[in-house]
Amino acid sequence: VSVSPSIDNLRLLLSDAMPNADEQIIEQTLALARHAALPAALNTALVHLLRINFLPETAHAAEYNLLLSPLCRVIGDDLYEITPELRGALLYDLAKVHGPARVRNVARLLGQYTHRPGAPWGEDTPLERAQRLTALNFIDPTIAKEWMEHAEQRLGTGTSLDRAWFVAMRNEVTQIEQFVTISPSDSQPGFTGADILLVTVTAVEMRAVLDVLRTQFNRTIKRHNVGDKTYYDLGNIGGAAVAMVQSEIGAGGPGAALLTVQKSIDALNPVAVIMVGMALGLDSRKQHVGDVLVARQLALYELQRVGQSAAGAPQLRVRGDRPAVSPWLLDKFRSGVLDWRQPGGAALAEVHFGLVFSGEKLIDHQDFRNQLRMVEPEAIGVEMEGAGLYMAAIDRRIDWILVKAICDWGDGNKSRNKQQRQRLAAQNAAEFVFHVLKLGGVAQLRTVLQDIMPARKISNAPPLPSLMVSREDDMRQVKARLGVGIQDVHTMHVLTVIRGWPGVGKTTLVSALAHDPDVAATFPDGVLWASLGQEPNLLAELAAWGRALSIPNLAQARTTEEVSAQLRAVLRIKRMLLIVDDVWDARHTELFRVGGPGCALLVTTRLPGVARTIAPTPGDVYILGVLSDEKALELLQTLAPDAVREHPAVCQELVDDLEGLPLAIQVAGRLLQTEHSYGFSVVTLLEDIRAGARLIQEQAPVDRTEVANDTTPTIAALLNKSTALLDDETRNYFAYLGAFAPEPATFDADAMRDVWQVEDPKPIIRKLVDYGLLESVENGRFWMQKMLVAHAMSFLTDD
Amino acid sequence: MSDTHETAFFVWNLFVLLRRRGFPLGMNDYEDLRRALRAGFGLASNYQLRDVCCALWAKSLKEQETLKALFDQTIQLEWNLSALDQTSQEPDETAPFAIEVPPQTASTDPSAPESADPPAKLERREGLPNIPDSARTYSAVPFIFVPQFPLTHREIAQLWRRLRRPFRAGPPIELDIDATIHSRSRSGLLTLTLVPRRRNMTRLLLLVDRRGSMQPFHWFVDHVCAAIQSAIGSDQVVILYFHDVPAKGADRAPLIALSNQLSPQLDQILPQIEPLERGSVYTDTQLLQPRPIATVLRDYAKDSAVIIISDAGAARGRPDTLRLLDTIAFLKALRRYTSGYIWLNPLPEQFWSRGVAAQLQRHVPMFSLERAGMERAVNVLRGRPYPIARQL
């Protein structure tokens, strides 16, 4: 094997040959060279056609630059070839840059051009044959190979010219084969599960599926590794995303059908699993090799009672399950038989529907086969993996069916004509399955099923805050952005970022959204919530989503990307609202962008820079403002009606000082109401806060508490004030809460009792709630606002 | 309803593709199609829609062919997978199901009866047997087979039309209305004033380099020549071909003076080079039917515009003093017949620093075979002065 030059070397070669050319034209020439590497020889016209068909934006100059470059050599009158040593490298690069489908399309162009009237390569010349064989080799390598074998045989002692031709072509045919079928394994992105999973077992079966796909759909097949399995993404067929996986022989072994199907269902979340392959026929008089068997029912024959017949001979009684396949799948295949025909009208192969035996035995013995027939005279075939498929599918509540074609009769003559019969059977089964898939109706079924069986509502959003102030306007606007109430999914904003000051109520707003009935109607599958903060445990947050969605195998994922991929696969078909609260770093959001087309992502952040980075356009950022004067006063009035009634002017001043920040008003309001009875008035509170604020401002920045860093001195002073009014003991209890409260921390009384190590936490809780430091939410739970947590923590660090 | 939605989307794709290929289409054209669709045209089948697109957007047969190919491509990608038209599948679409039919039967002779033993069919010819493929094997994706040169026929023709010199010559057969009225009003008598018909007096001699490094340019150069011919009129344009240099065998004696000079310039000996009229040019592209260059110059070059199309060695980039000498000698001979001559180089100007072109462009107006280049070339042929570094 000669050392094939790297693409960088070719680039160098080109720029040496064209010293005055700029980089762009060199790249364009190289791009054209990749395409021109496929034909056995080139002429000006073909190079031109390659350019205008595949690289329409490339300059005309790329054509003559290529033909005049050292990459090409002249082999005749307007006839060139890419230097053979370079062809392999270029062709490989073509597959790498543009995908294998492009390789096949270049072959198609070559084929069409070669067949055009005017015989560009001459009539019946070796060159003409070489071009046709090259093109065919990329479209249908089996036929190309067969032809080679046949032609070489027939030619026998041909001329030396022909022999040389064959040596060259054989070399080419084998070299090129690798580019055709499967692209190099790709990384995860882009593969988000499948609607239909095809399960094959033997290499013949798998190849048949890939062959049919290639000849009928001209598809790029991509490998994807999810977990420890390799999946083949077969693309969209009849509106359904189809993938294939290969299982080992049998149902129960490691890597065999049961485990394979189970893992695949978990990884890809399909709506149906179809097993496609080969089986034994049971009646060689009524059936033929290549006939397709579609199971209506399986009979698991391994569970047997071996009894005695009247004559004393051992008698088998099969006691295994007789599961029926999914009725709607069966219906699709039954209707598919109608038009599975050759263009001429004859059926491509007979299709039998009926009971199929499934068990772990590879049967090649007439007696055993006859015994099975006696057990169930109506059975149409025997195979080995259906039991595993059935068990896995039933366990995961996924629909399934088995479609296999007859490759032999299990009568001891398995080896006769084995290859041919197997190929025919595998091919027929694969073709029939694809034929049915093409008819469509499978992907739609997913939505039908979802509508029939309302999905379990998932939500890990924190409970609804008890006090929600005057945010109807903001709610309405954010809901509109999320597409709530809009029928057309396409107008929905996939990503909305809510930005606002700390304490302005972002978390409160989004948790209210999470509990909103309109939102629930738009996202029937529920809400997923993650709170990040400054140093989030991303894996834990992602895993929490995974658990909420009950993704099995979650523990196997080691990296955040893997969990992301798993989430993506599941969410692809769900309609959920994803909420990521309190983002400090735009990169963190990336992992949570796992929603499918029916999902929306809502992100909150306090940092304008982060909001700008995350949002695709500035219009996707919703800025949550502070409360207006009236609303702020209204809120204060709800909390401290007496104070507002008695000192409306001073209260207005207080609200102004607190800058309309809901959190601050809430703390102040509670404080006022609680201390009211002790003669504490708005006037004194205002004075105290102002004094405190001055004090904080005068302090050196180093000494500032975290709270002061996060917010204005006024608010910090207010918080200081509220804790200063507490007795020492309660303040300590408050500080402990800061240590254990993640945000949006909700906890119940028991948790607090444990932390505080007190008999009865209720009096302390009541006190904290009264001072606005703790907020009660539904179900006897409590939560603390971020800023208050920070404030509590500042006491801890003081100790 | 979703049907029309998808149609609009898919036609938009086609529209964008066409624009990328330089179709002169604007939003109005797109709106036209939408209006046509709303009016009910082109909704019955893909073919009808394609016809409507062609009618609205394609201005020439070639454009139509391009549009059709692109249309079919877009259908393959966008339309067919939606399983919308299961019923209206065209015959080709069912081809995938013919996979079990041995492809041999689909070979070049479809009328032949199917033989049970396919290999028997392969025995037809001596040498390499027939390959069991056919045009249908590759028909899954329609491609464009109409060449798309950087300049269309029309664009080139428009450029060169400016070279026409309408001149009244020959017998007076056309009525001069102004003069007739004038004479009638002056003399009171009706006397018809006749003038000769206007004729294009431009005569053009195209000398085109073939073979060798010009090979990659043949197609485009032929396209340009044909366009020029149609712009000026085929009677007025003579196209002849040569390889490398139109005349060969200049006297090498003057070169001796340069023997110790490294630079390939011939400026020093320019006056010593004799005009050269030896050698042949050819009337066919295969260079098989020679005509002596001397007679060609005498017959066609006199007071004509002469255009030489050649890369002047720039494509391969080898300096060649003899070729330069021959070329200069030929140009000297050409100057005796006409002053209107220019050189068109299919390579862009940045590549002229190599080969004979580097020197030649100092002696002859040389332009690239692009729009700007040809525009300037026409200007020079129309008489606009062009600064030459060193006159011959």
C-alpha cells in the first residue's frame, strides 16, 4: 500500500503550482479535485458539470486550475486523470467533507454523463467501460463485483491490454468499497433517537437492510454510539425516523435480542420495534424460500412439558407464552401487502401471516421440526430472537412486530445453497419492511398514542410561592413568548431569557409560570426545573432531569454530555417547558438545550452579559423590571396594612428607597407588621435603613457582606435591620438555614428541626416568617430567597 | 391546505437555488409564481408546477433545462419524502422495487426478451462484455447538463455588439424619408431619395490557440467565439485555429545579440526581428485543414479587427524565447495589414507573469477573457488608445 498523501500536502502542491493564486481559489480547486477524483478519467466538460452541479458557488477558474495543476495529468486529447496516488486521498476526503451520499451522487452524475447521447468516452472503449464500472461500483457494488468476476472468467486469455485493465479496475473496485456503505462513526450530536427501531441479527440481515436503504433511498447511513451499542441512523422513512441495531443470535444471551432491544428502547425511545431477518419455513409445499413471514403471534417453545404419549413415546407440550404482536403494526403490514408488487404487477414475494415459533435452538433436523409442527399445525415458521424482542418490548411497553423471510426448512439441508437463499430471504424481508414504512402512518401514530394516553405529567419545579404580587403583565408577556395559547408550534420562541436584578422576582415569576394552567396546557408533558447558581453541579442537575423523566441507565452516563444526549433523545418527542434558573455562565445553559421541537427553554439570569450571550437575538431577552410605585405600595399595604394606612407618605418614601424591589418590600412589610405592636414605626424603620445604608457605603468594599455586593446598600441595610431585630438565638437559627439551603430551597419543618436540633421548630419558624426571612409555600413547606440565603451565610462566615 | 404551504416553501428553495445560479429573478418574480398558484395554476401535478415555474422564470431553453433539473432535484429532497403523493408517483419512482429484476434486462436493449440465463446476454461483444447498467441506474438524482459559463452567450454578444460599424454601402435601395421630404418641400416635386442600406462593416478575424495548455479552455473559448460570431454576424467573422503560434520559423539571428542576457526580454533586438508570414493556421478545430498564414493575412486581416485568443504559455508557465520571437515576428507581420488587433488571454491577469505572456503583454494589448477584459478589448478595437509598454 502506497503512502497516500494528506490533503494538506495536496493543498501545498496546488499553491506551489499556482504561485499567484489566492487561498480561496486554491480551496475551490481542491474542492473540485475531491469530486473529480471519482471518475476514472476526466474531460473538460465533466469537470465543468461537476462544478456546476456540486459546487455552484465555485469560480470557473477552479476548472482549468485543476486540469492544469500537477494533480491532473494529460492522458489524451481533452482527457485527463487525477494522479492515481492522489485519488484515494481525495475521494476519502470527499466522503469526509460532504458525506457518502455526495460520493454516490458524483457517481450518479458520472453514470448519467456516460450514458448521454454523443458517447463522451467513445463507444465500447475500455475507458467507457471503466467509467461505467466506476459509477456502478458506487451505486451497486454487488452488481459491479459480479460483473467483474463474470467478465474476467469469460475473458480468460484476453489481450494483455484487457488484463491490465482488469488489474487496474479490480484494484479500484476493492479500494473504493469502503467509502460507499458507511460513513466514519460520528459523535452524538444530531442523533436524537428514533421512531422505529429495526433489529437485525446476522451480517446478511444487516447488509440486506443497508443495501435496500441504499438502493431505494440513496441515504447516508451514520453510525452512532449510545451507551455500549452501535446504532445505524437510517434517516426518515415515511415520516418516521428509523434506526437499526444488531443483536447477537438468540434471545437470552449477553448481547442477544432481549438485552439489545431493552437497551435500544432506552437509548432511542422508539414507538415501535420491528425485527427483520430470516427464519425457517415449516411447510415447503405451501411456502417458498424468500417468502416473507409476518408474525401475528409468537409461540415461545422453550418452556415445555415433556410428557408421555399413549404409545409411551416422549411427548412435547409447549407451555410458553403466546404473545400477539401489536395490532396497529400488524394492520400496517397487512395493508402493505396490497401494493408490494413489481412494476409489472406480480407480487415480489408471498407474505404469510400467522404464528411463529421462537426459541433458542438453531434447528437443522427434520424430526424436531416435525414435532413443532405437530404442536401447532398452523404455525408458519420458526426463529430464534422473537422471544427476546417480545420480552423487552413488553417490559418497556413498546409496540413490536416480527417480519422474517424463509431462508431454509430446518430439515438438515441448511448448507445447500445457503448464501444465495439467505441473501434472498434477508433482502425480501428488508424490502417488505421498508415498503411498509414508506407507506407512512407510523410517526403520526406517536401523537395519536400520546393523545389517547395522556402522558404522566412530570414536574420538578419548586412549589408555588404563597405571595405573588402584581406580575400579571409580565406573566402574560412571557407566556406569549413561550407560545402559550398559540396553536402553531413554529411561532414559538424556543428560547427566552429573563433578566432582572437580584430580588426582583425572577424565580418567583418562573415558578408561577411552572404552575400556570395555560402553560400546562401548552406543555402537556410538564416542566423541568434546574437551578444553577454560581458554581452548579451540572451533572447532578442533569441527572435530576433524567430521573424526573425516568430515563433508565442514567447511572451509566459519566459525562454531562452523555446525560444531555440521553435527555435529548427522550425530550425529542415531548412537549415540555424547560426552566434553567439563575444562570451565571452562559456555557452552562448549553447542556440544558435538550428540548425537541415541542419544548421551550426558559432561562433566568441576573447578568446582562450572560443574557446577551445566551439569547439568539436581543429580542429574546425579557427584562423583568422592578415594581411600579403603585404596585410596590400595594404590596406593602398587603403586608403591613396598618403602617400604610397611618403613614402613607413615609411608606411611599420607604418604597422609593427600596427601589421597588419586591424582596425588599416584602421583608420591610413583614418587619413593620410584626414590630408594629411594639411601637416600631415606619418612620423609625426608614431612618434606621438610611443610617444603615450610609454605614455600609462608608465601609471599605472588602468588609462588605455578600449581600451588599449583590445589591444596593439600602437593601443590605434593610436586611441587616431585619436580622438585628431578631434575638441572638433566632438569628443563629436563621444563619444555620443559610448553610443548608440550596436555592430555590424548599424544606419542611422536620428538616429545620434536624438542623436546629430543637424539639419544636414551629415558634422559630413563625418568627422567621414574621420577619420576612422565610416564606411559607404550599404543603407545609418553606423557602428562602437567594439573597436571604446569602445574608444568612454572611452570619456564618462571621463566626 | 398544508399542501399549498409546503409548495410555497419548496418553491422558495428552488427560487433561492436559481438565484444562486445567477437567474435574474427578484421578489416580483416570486410573487408572480405565488399569484399563479393562488389562481390555481400548477397545482395538479409536479409537472404542471414545473411548467409554471419554467414559464415564469426561465427566459431561454437553456435556463429552462437548468430550472427543470433543479426542480426535480428539489422534489427529490423535499417533496417526495412527505409521502404526499403516493398516488401520483411517476414511473421512475417505482424503480426501486425492480431491484429483484436482474439489472441485465434493463440494459441497452429493452425490447429483447428476458433470458433465463442473464450471463448469456453478456456474450454479445468481443472484448469487454457489456456492463449491466443503464441510464436509469443513475437516474435517482437529476443533474444539470447545460454548461454554465461565467458569461452567458447573451452577455458576451452584448459586449461585442458595440463593435458593429453600420455603414451605408452598395446600391441605393432604401428610402431616405428626411431627404425626400426636404427635397419635396424645397422643389415642390416628389423625387424619392434613395440611400444604400446600412451594413455592418466590421470584419473580424479570430485566431484561436488550440491544444496543449489551451485544452481546458476549449469549451469556453468556443462558447465565446460563437457568441462573438452571432454578435457581429457570421459573414463578417472568420475563425481560424493554430497551435501555440500562428506563424513559425522566425530568423533566430538577432537572438545572438542576447546570448549573454538572462532576462527573456527582446526589447534590445526588437527592430532586427523581421515580420514573419510563414506557417499555417487551420480552418478546423482538429488542426487538419491548413491554410497558409500569408494568404489568411492577405484575405482577411486587411483593415479588420484581429483577435488572438491564447494563454501565451501562461497556463504552463514556461518562459520560451523562441515562441516569443515567433509571436513577435508574426505580430509585426500582422501590423502591416491592420492596426486593430488585440490579444485575449483565457487566464486572469494575475497569472500572466509566467510564460510568453509576461513579455507579450508589453507589446500587444492583452486582456483577460472576462467581462471587464472583453469590454476593454472592444474599446481598444473601437479606437480607444491603449498604452503599450514597447511598440513593435
